[in-house]
Amino acid sequence: MTSFYTPTNRIEGSARAYKNALLDIAGAINQYRADEGSLQRLLETLQTASNLGGELKHDVDVYRTNAWRSFLSIIV
């Protein structure tokens, strides 16, 4: 149970990761040059941010649907 986190901790972690991914996008845009390597880096950065945004949305949805509270009431 030492690694048992509440959803709010998970949401905070996901939000932090998403914020960092958005900052990475800004960095990729600032370093963009008209070559294939820069384009690939930008596309990978955008995909990573999209994935992290989806994870954040999922974490928030799970918390809002009260699934966590139902699960917690079963084990307590």
C-alpha cells in the first residue's frame, strides 16, 4: 500500500507532466528549422503532449465519475 495514491495525486502528477509537455512544445517551436529533423522533433513533441493530455483527461474523468469513491468504499 505504500504506492497507493489518491486520484488527486495522480491528477496533479498528470497535470505537471502535461504542463512540461506544453513547455517542450514551445521549445521545439523555438528551435524549429526548415529541415526534416526539426519537423520530426516537433511532431514527436506534439504527439507526446497529446498523449499526456489524454491521460490527464482520463484521470479527471475517473475522479469525476465517483469510481474512485466507490472503489474506496469497497476496500474500507
